[in-house]
Amino acid sequence: MYFLTSRKLFKEVYDKWYESYAAKILKPRTRKNYDYLAQKHVLPVLGDTRLRDFNEELILNFFEEKQGYSVQYKKLIRTLMSDVMDYAVGKLHYIPQNPFTTMKINFGFEKAKKEEDCYLSKDVVDLFFEEYPEDTAVGLAARIGYWTGLRVGEVCALTWDNVDFDNRMLYVKHALSRDPYGKFQWAYGEPKTESSVAGVDFGHNLEQILLQKKQEQELQRENGIYYKYTVGNKGWVELAGNELETLPFICTDKFGRFLTPSNLTNCCYRFSKKYGTHVTFHMFRHTHATYLNEQGVDIKEIQRRLRHKKASTTLDVYTHATQEMRNKTLAIVDAM
């Protein structure tokens, strides 16, 4: 039954999978990332391989050549290849079974993270804020992340129409992500998950900083060169030129140039190297959740602020036992 169809090449199945499934079902960012992995890693090596020739030895040898990549990166490649094979089995009926379902690939061990490597101490946060004051684009972005728990792409994508000053609410509707083909283009797309599209309320501290930033931008627009942006036909952020400005970004420098996730990643790296510590922008999100948990905020409220679909995600990934929490526990134990 499968004698002829199993002679199909992997690249032929990939093309069908991409056109019929990925292009219609997957989000643009996920689709682009998968295609990047396919074009860079899989198709040049296995594209001309017949489906029936995919066996455990061939697959293991393929991943053996990927030893220089992280465990997570190799797992993404495996997921892509397995999804294409599932399509070959379930939709196209080219082969009777997905070879990935009957084998286990040892990708090596991921470096375990210490809990203290996931969130920032108050001293490190204060030092970062001293290094990047609130009137800088990086400093503003860091404070938004610290006080709201927004992800890096969500912070960079914030525009003034996302801010409700009357109710002190930030509405997360978009996220910036780099074009996976490395063209230095930034896509103005959807956040990570459906539950991520929601409002996050903010306090008086951030309110004052945002009001001051808005006033500064208005003066800069009147008195000097100020870049204006819009969304192009491909969904990329582009200079507006003579067109109507549709992306009045919040996190900008004095010339109106918007901040990108790469800018923030580089600033965190330079800060870490300068002070001999470890800081990533995502750690502000972890710190936000951990601090609220430390102060006894209900986990459902933390879940709401982080916009997780399930409270278990908030508990398992974003809340960590700080030394203060351990001390409180010991004090309770001593009083027993």
C-alpha cells in the first residue's frame, strides 16, 4: 500500500505541510521560525531523503551533527520534523507510522537553573535602574517590565493608544519579534498566546513616568527631528514617511527611534558583564511574579497580571522561593 508513496521525498512533504497546514493554522511568527529551521538545518541535509529511509540511525546521526546547538534548539528541530511526519501519516497517508514516535533522542542535559538565577534581587534592580534612568528608553522599558510583568516584545510594541490613564491600565495587544531570516526587520504581530491579549493595571509610580515620557515626546516632536512609524504591507515596522503615523511607540529615544528586544538584550548583557552578575529582560517578569508571591498576593491575581491561561504555569515557572520567604517559613515553624 505504501510502496510508491513512501518513495516521496521529505522536501515534497514539507512543502505540502507548509502550504496546507502551517500557512493556515500556525501564527506568522511560529510559521517563520519553523521555516527558518527547515531551510537552515533540515532540508539541506534531509530534503532529498525518501520517507521510507527515515530510520532511527539516520535521525540520530542527523542530530549528532547538531551537538553545537542548545538542547532547546534541537528539540524545536525535532518537533518540526515530527510534525511534518505526522502530516505524512495522518493527512497524506504516505507512510504507516511516524518514525519519531517509536524512538527516544538523547539531546544531552540542559543546565539546571538555580532559583536565584530566575529573579533579580532588589539590589540588582536598583543598580540596573541607576545605570539606566527612567528618562532613557531602556530605563523606561525595564520599569514597565518590572512593575507589570510584560514580556520584552510586548513592552517594545506598546503604543500610546494602549495606555488608559483614567483607569491606569496597559492593554497588551501586540508584540515585536525579529524576522527569523535575519533581515533586521521587526514584525508587529500578536503576543505569545491568546491569553496574553489583556489589560494589566499599573500603579502611581509608572503612571508618573509615563505621563512625563508622553510630555517629553510631544516636545521632541515639535522641536526637532522625530522618527514616525507605521505597519508595512508585510507586517513589519517601517518609517511612516508621508503616510499617517500608526505606531506612536512609548519606548523611544530623543529622536523617536523605537526600542527593540535586541536592544534590551544587548543592554542586559553589557550590564551583566560590567557588574559581574546575570540579568536578562525576562527576569524582570520573573521578579514581578516572585515579589508579589513573596508579599502574599493571591496566585490567581498573579496569574491575571502575567496573563497565563493556567495558574499552574504561574506556580511552576514564575514564582520562586526567595530567602525572605524561607525565613518567614522558618519563623512559622519555630512558633509551632
